[in-house]
Amino acid sequence: MQATNTIEELKRRFRPEAARNLTATYLIHVKGPNGGAWLTAIKEGTCDIMESAPGAPADCTIAIEGDDLEAILSGRMSAMTAALSGVLQIGGELGLAMQLVPIFFDGGPF
């Protein structure tokens, strides 16, 4: 799957009510041949996702292969399993990464 399709899926899943008390930036780096990097700015119930450079500054960085991100989105793999096995790499504040669960996954496969 193209990383842009995966990012579009994240935009579709965004739950503003779950993000109303959060202000943070995330750099999502989808690795692989169809990958890219997106700066995700969440501010009090809004979410802006824009293409970015892989090393752009952010409060939290998330790096993952495109196929693995697709597996998480489809529920075939939990993000917790991915993080513990090193498939999902988190930099910066781990707590901020955990806050993405209710915002994009509604208590789902993360």
C-alpha cells in the first residue's frame, strides 16, 4: 500500500473529541519504497497532516515500514507488539505516542 493511502486512512480515522486536550507534533516516517514523512500537528481537537522531511523536529517521532503500518491499521498487528519488537520505533515522548491510540484507533488494535 502506498504510504499516502495510509496517511489518508489516518486522516479519516481522526477523532477530534479524543484530541481536544492535546497539543503536540508528531513526525510519522513511513519507511520503504513507497514511504515518506508527514508532520502531524494536533492542537485542541484539530489535526493537520502535511508532507515533511524525515528529520523534521517534532515532539514525538514514529518510524515504521509501510507494510507494518498497514498491518497495524488493519488489526493484523498491535502497535504495542510492534513497539516491543522494534518494528515500530518511537522517539521523543513515549506518552505522546500512547495518546494517539484513542485519537486514531478508538481503543482498537493499538
